[in-house]
Amino acid sequence: MEKYHTEILYKLETAIGELEIEADCSIQRIEAVIHLIVECLSDVKEYVLKKGFKNVNEEIRFFKYQKPTILAKLIYYNAIYKIEIKKPYGTKSIRKYLNKELKKLKRFFDNNLDFYKYYRNNNSFLDESFFVRGKHDIKLCLDTYYFQSDQSFSTSHDFKVAKIMANDLIQVYIEDQLYKTSQIDKSSSQQKLKWTGSKASLIELIYALHYQGAFNNGNNDIQIIAKDFENNYNIDLGNFYQTYLELRTRKMNRTKFLDALRDGLIRKMDEQDK
């Protein structure tokens, strides 16, 4: 079992590493990684059910150390996937959201403190109850998840070990995201951009971005976009609806600013190509 676990873990980590280098979109990359880990766990389950274990010690080692190293990756990437797809906009909202996620990790730690101590002190006196199939002790306050799991490939505490391992990684990830958010705040406070073009030009740009679905796939109100631009670029757009109506009623060149942007960019590209 030791050799098989080492080989399949190396293969999985190599495949994950290749995905993290090649994939452009982080969400799509995480989805692909989750798919890889699910397939890996399925292969491991098939191997275990077919080969079995030489003795109780090998079974304990598998469910206490080997399976959790793979399962922890699934828990980690699935957690990161959920964090990323639910992440709000704006550094203040992101910071609040991430701190809430950290509190969830702390809550799990507090609720499982006794097992944390047992596992991290490398105790073994309850291993046969925790890490041998069919040997669970209901007096140990088992999670409902265990009773719904496939008990031919699960023990009462192998998932909990994986959760502990995954939570350590999730905490590092969240703290790294919080640090990046603080750096963005610091950078923004040091160099605040100000819109120096005309209000009409900015309103023309905002409507173009909105109708193109550039923000939240178009699933938001134009007023939210306008307010964000006002806050970020230190400008009061006033009655931007009225300004937009005036742009629409122009007899000629209704997209004057956008046309100028396009022409200016192409001209600059042409100059740089020479």
C-alpha cells in the first residue's frame, strides 16, 4: 500500500502542477483540479476494495495518513472554489468576507479541539476506533456525515483528519488574499486616480461597458457602475441619465469618445510596429 500511495500521490501532484501552470482562468483551473482528485480517489477506492489490507496496522495507516493526504486536497480546492465564486467586489467587502471565512475555520477548530490534540500529538490509543472500518464508537459524538458515507471506504475520523489538513491550507490561502487586499488598499491610498476627461466622455464609456456586459456579465444596474466610477476616480457625474439622453440625440458622431479611443489605440500600435 505504501508504494501504491506514493506513486499515485506523485502522479496527482504532478498533474495538478501542470494544470496550475497552463490554465489561464483560475476558476476553470480549480474545476479541473477537483475533477482530477475525484478521479484519483475513485482509483484508490477501487484498489483498496480489491486488494484489502495485510493487517489492522496497515488499515490504520491508510485511513489516518494516506487517504487524508488526497482527500485534503479535494476539501481544499473545493473550499477555494466556493470562496472565489462567492467573493464580493470592493476591497472592504472582500476583507469582511474573508475574515468571515477565517471564523468558520476557527469554529471548526473549537468544535473539534479534543481530536486536534489527539491527532497533532500523534496519539494512537483510539486509532482502532477512529481509523478501522466498522469499529466506530457512537459515544465519540460522530459527525452525521460518517453515517451517510460509504463505510467500505471510510472510517469515523479519516474525513476529519483530511479536514484538519485542508483547513491549514485554506487558512494560508485566506491570509494571503487578505494581505493582497491590504496591499491594494495601501497602493490605492498612495496613488488615487482622478478622471480628468469630460463627464460626457466617461458616461459614454460607462454605458458602453454596461451594454457590453463587462461587469458581472451585465447583471447589475447602470447606477451601481456609475457610482463605482465616481468613488474610484473622484468625480461627480451628476444626472448621468440626462447626459446619456443628450448623447443619444446627437445628430453626428454619437460615440465621439469611444471612436477617439479606438483611433488613438490603433495609431499608437501602428507607431510601435514601425
